[in-house]
Amino acid sequence: MDLVFKALADPTRRLLLDRLRQHNGQTLRELCEHLNMARQSATQHLDILERAHLVTVVRRGRERLHYLNPVPIHEIEQRWISGFDRPRLDAITAIKNQAEEYAMSDEPTTVPTYVYVTYIRANADQVWKALTDADLTARYWGHANVSDWQPGSTWEHRRTDGSGAVDVVGHVIETEPPTRLVITFEDSPDTETPREPSVVTFLVEPHQDIVRLTVTHENLANQAMFDGVSHGWPAVLANLKSLLETGDILPQAPWEMNPAHT
């Protein structure tokens, strides 16, 4: 936590995080343009934020895209805030958010890409199996993800209540065991007006006895879907981490664990 508090202590770094919160996935050039900051200064600040895991860098060809990683801030909230006056704080936040929605109602909006990073004490093969094994996904996700996980194959997000119902389908775009899996999220075939598929990338990066798992969810249909995956992915991945590290999942309601239900 020391690195997180050190990173947050600087107003310039907080401003960089604010800019990423408003528009995630910016290049260094874009951040410098919006902040009127020299590239060298911005790079130094971003390096500190990255070491504190407050910013995640995703490479796209030659570009380095910077994403806000909410995990350390969420851990601070869980440790020092949630145990105190949560109902009153939630009420204040709701009022503030509603006021901001009114103020921004006429502004054009774009749906950002969602990126989440977590660190798991496991090896890459164990994480890969947790992502692709139907029985394991049924345990920590509440749905069984069923496929042969070959490029071009379909995959299904099946309920585990015995009905065999499929809530989400998709296709496997890329698979590089045990480090990279790219799939689409599509509405079930009986949906009246199916949306354009969104794309999820799982990147598994091993380092000694831990793995860094980055989940990137792109091409989200609208802000409601972004809000849904913002709640769903942290719950799913916290359960995955708990299962691999302790052998058990966290006590959660199934709908809280499912980013596909949006």
C-alpha cells in the first residue's frame, strides 16, 4: 500500500488518473496533449502509477495504451472505508452522481474499454485451466463455459441449475495456451435484437510464483453494459483468484459474479 499512497499523494498523478477515468486507454501523446505536459514528465509520473498498479499498460502494435486499474483503490476502500459509515457515504455519492448526470446530459458520450488486472498466486497452466475448464468456471463464475477453445469454435455460457439454458454465446478468436485467449461475447440466439459482439481478451503473464491476469473487454454496446461489466468482472476474477489460492470461492450471489448479465 505504500506505493499506492505515494502515487496518490501527487496532484499531477491524481490528475492523470482523473483523465484516464474520463477516457480510458490513452496513449502517452494523448495524455500529454490534454494535460499540456512534457512527455518526459508524464512518463515519470506514469511509471510511478504503473509500479503502484494504479495504471495498466496494454500494447497495441507500436502503441502503449494506458488504463486506470481500480484494484488498489478498491482495496483501500475495503480496508478503511466500507467498515465505517457506508450507508451515509453511499447516499452522498448517489446525490453527487445524479447531479453530475444532469450537468452532463447534453454532452456526447463514448463507451470506454474496460480493463481489469489481478495477481494470482498460481502458475500459468493453472490459470489457463481455470479459464477454460467447464467444471471450474461453473464453480467460480456460476455458469459453465463450454468449448474446445480452438480458433473459430463457438463457446457457450451455460447455467448450472440443471436447465442447460445458455445465456451467452460467442466465438473463439485467438488461443495461445497458456498465455492468451480472445473470445467474443454475443447475445443468445433467441434474443430479439442482438447486439454487436463485444470482445474479451485474457492475458496471462507468469512471473516466478505469481501470475498477472489482465482482462480487457472491448466494443461494449453502451454505458449500461460498461457499468455491468465493471461490477461483474471484479466479482468473477476475485472468485477465480480465491479458488486457485484457497480452494474455495467467496460468498457472493450468482448474479453479482456474471459480467455477461447486462
